[in-house]
Amino acid sequence: MIETHPMPIEWEELTPTLLRPYITIVQVYCKANCHPTFRSERLAELSRCVLPNLCHTQYSSEVALAFDQFNHKRLELLLESGLLSYDSGVSIEVPLLLVNWRDSLFDGACSPLTHDYIDNNCIPGWDTWVCLITLEDNSGHALVCWISPELFQAVDDAILVDAAKCMSWLTFDQHSKKPLILGWGKRWEPLVHH
């Protein structure tokens, strides 16, 4: 269902088609685990391997490899439980959250607004982590997260209050399918696509 990808996804390769299987796995896993902050115990140790120093973690090939192992463990857990169907499909109608974890001020401002889904280091719950990507301008790397619809408004509020502006909504142009960053630190305002 998903390919081994021990490197971040390059911006130019980022498409809804590429992300669909990863998002399916995330959605099914989150639904099955029902953890209020999307921080299931079964993925906790592997998540700490991905960002061992939380927002202070420098990107490296070890981070990418740890993320790949994290994704495969989540898939393995779903397959073992029989919860994942290979014909499961999702549409990316809601935006995804993009987090440039290195830019965080780790001030805890977003945590109360999101009921701890986003922690004091501005790291979203690991159950919702989709992939790592290389940013469009090659300025660094970011974490892509799926946002549960019931958390959408709280996360949108958190984006606004985050002084570091380390989060943005990520969506795709309806026609070209190219990824679009809607603006670091800006609320959800869908673009009009021509």
C-alpha cells in the first residue's frame, strides 16, 4: 500500500495521488485508536525516534529513516488488526497541516487551544503524521499532518496565535494538482483557483 520512502518527499513530487495511501492509513489508525490528543502509546517510542529533541531536532537522514520506520509500524499494526482494506480510499478535500518544527518557539501557546493535540513544542499528535517533505524553496523540511475535522477550527486558531508562524495549511490546486502553502501563520482561506 505504501512504498518505503526513507527520504523526505520532494516538493515537486508532492501530489494528492502520492499522499492518498498515507492519509488513508493515518485516518484508519486515528479512528481505530480514538486517542483524544492523537498520541497513541503504541507509536510513542517510534515518534520519539523521529523527533528525539522535539522542535530542536535537526533534520538528517536518520530522521527520515526513523519516520519511514514509524510509518511502517503504523501500517503493520493496522494490517495485523485487519482494520485496513487495500481498496480504502480518501479524498483530500480538507487541507493538511504543514509544520516547520525547527521554527517553533516552543512557548506552549497552541497547546490549550487544541486541547494538547499540538503540544508545548508545537508538535501535533504523532498519530496524524503523514510524511516529511522538502519545502518548496529548499529552505528546510516540514512535517505533513492530517487534521481530524473536529479539530480543524482549533488548529486554525492555533495557527493564528503561533508567534513563530511555523504552521501553514497545505492544499492542492484543483486543476494542476500542485501543492500550495496557504501562508505561514495564516488562517484557512481557500484560494480561488482559475
